[in-house]
Amino acid sequence: MNANTIHLEILLKESIFGLCIMGAVAIFNIYSFAWISLTYGRVLREGRYHGKHYEMFRYVAFILLLVIAMLVSLSIWVLALTSFNFVSDWVPALLFAASYFTSVGNFTVDFPMGWRLIPSIIAFSGLFGFAWATASSIGMAHNLSLHLEKHQ
């Protein structure tokens, strides 16, 4: 077996692992963000109007649910990093995953050879997560705006 074949096998193994964890994060994000957005829309449609300040507070509460969902997404990466012994403790795993999930990338961990693509996959996952969360919050803000205009 030559060196190129070995490197290709390592890259394939790392890519499959990264894509599987990224898939789990993406599925969680899609379902949780959609559920939060749809629930917010239903609450506005079916609920009673309680005044402008209450409705704004309720919007902020639903945005906080989006933030919690993002933290759970990050936790999936932390669990993967610690379960597969890439990082021995959950605190450095959290700092590392959060650093790349937010695309800052200023916290380093020495991965074994052949696992150097993981930070990029975590960053890619975070970019999509933040995009979906942003889209959800904009949709919810639009629903809030329509709801407030209807009750003026």
C-alpha cells in the first residue's frame, strides 16, 4: 500500500466521521428550529393579544429557545469529541468546539494524525446552524410584526 492510498483512506475515514456528526447536528437544527418557529407562529395565531410589551417579551423568549437549541447542537460536537477520545475532558472539548462552531478558531487541540479536517467540518456545521437560526428569528420577527400590526 503506498502513502497516497493510506492518506486517502485516512481522509475518507475522517470525512465520514465528520459528515455523520455534522448530519446529526443538521437534523437536530432543522427539526428544533422548525418546531420553535412553527410553535411561535401558532401561538401568535391562536393566542390572545396581551399588549405590545408582552408580545415582544414572548418573542425574546422564543429567541432564547433558538439559543438553547444552538447550545445543544454544540453539545453534540462536544459529546462526539469526548466519546471518540479526541479530547479527554469535556471542558477543552467545549472550548474547542465552540471556537470552531462560531468560526473563530482560536482554541487548539492536538488531534491525532489523520483527523485534521474535523475543525473545518465543525466550522461548516456552525455556519449552517447560525444561518438556520438567523432565518428562523427573521421569520419569527416577521410574524411578530404582522401580529402587532393586526392589533393596533
